[in-house]
Amino acid sequence: MANPSVGFVIDKIKHNPDYNGLFEQAYGKPVSMETLGSALASYERVLNSANSAFDRWYFAKDKQVFSDSARRGYALFIGKAGCASCHQINKAYALFTDNGLHNTGIGYVASMSSAPASRRVQLAPGVFAQVPQQVIKAVSEAKLGDLGRYEITQDPADRWRYKTPGLRNVALTAPYMHDGSLASLREVVEFYNRGGVNNENLDSLLKPLHLSTSEIDDLIGFLQSLTGANAGQLAGDGVAAPVGNNQ
């Protein structure tokens, strides 16, 4: 996670009052490389999400659970739209990521372009407002440099490259992109439809897609089919579990 060492992370946690006693409560001993790894793994295991409409259609061959729009969206996803080049689907499993890093132009815009006069902000699920940039600036911390993988490798070819995220439950995880700069799935699809943002390190996979409005609708329909059957349980567990409770 771009820290100098695991010892640095452990020391940071030890001096963070928010964690006082929590590792002792959960594991019976202080934070260490062992308990830190266990905590991260325990958290990631509860995020497993499957049995989506896509899974039941693609793996279980249940033809009744997939809408015609989602089927067309799937065809676009693996075909014309080229999404599966990075968000990979295999015969035996579908993690929707190549675990690679790519430059789409999002980081380039954030680093090299002046801020717009206003920005669309999500205030609540389905509720958006156009907020003046000066208002956002007044309540925000100073913007940090954002050069992607370059900050780790110092290789100029890595400027504005970010890891491909998985797409399971993607319909529930707005806002999008590494910096949350796109508020909806439609904005994301439209961004890729334009071919990203041109820059000298733009990934060669990105190009204008020339998707029609109906094709964009179908692609969004497919993405919505990736919501797992246990999404409600995951959300409920996250709200209900007190901090530090490992049960």
C-alpha cells in the first residue's frame, strides 16, 4: 500500500488512538505482522460476492434470470466495448480484473487540467447537485499530487496508471474511478465511450467506442447484473458489527 515497510504500518497503527486495545480484544495480543495480516484477510473474506444474476446465467446456465438487455450488454462487454480486455471473464471464474495497471486519462486530467467552475456531487443515493468549485475547495483538504503508479516506481511510463478494479457489486459502489470523480455508471460508460482522455501515456487499449445510447443502456444493464445475492447481507453486517468485533 505504498508504505515503506510492514513495520512502518504496524508502528502507525500502534500510535493511532483509534486502534487502542482493538487488536488485543480481537486476537488477545497487540498488532503485529501476523495479526495485521489476519485482520486484513478476515475483512476481505466477508466481501466475497457471488450468486449474482450474471453468475446464475453464465455459470449455472439459468436462462430465465438474465434480461435481453443484460445479454446484449454482455455481448458488448466482451466485444465492441472491449471491457473484458481488462475486466476479465474466464470459463471457470469471473473476477472482472486483470490485476494490471492502466492509464485511462482520469489521473492526467486531475493533475494537468484546471478545475471546472462547478462539479456534480452526489448528496444522497440518486440525489445530485451542481456545486461551485469554490464551495468544494472551502470544505476540502489541499489537493495532493496524483501520479498513480509513478509515485512508487518513479518510471515516467507509469504516470497516471491505476490498478483495474473488480466489478462485482459495481452498481452499488458509486462514485467511480480511483478518485471518485465520476458519479454514476452512465458517466463511466460515457467516459470510456469517448476513449478516455488523451495523453502521452494513455493505454493503447483505449479508443472511442462509438456506442449508441441504447448500447450504453444495455452495457449498464449488464453491469447491474453483477450485484451478488448477498449484497444486502454484506451491507447489513457492515452497519451492525461494532468496531473491533471479530466474530
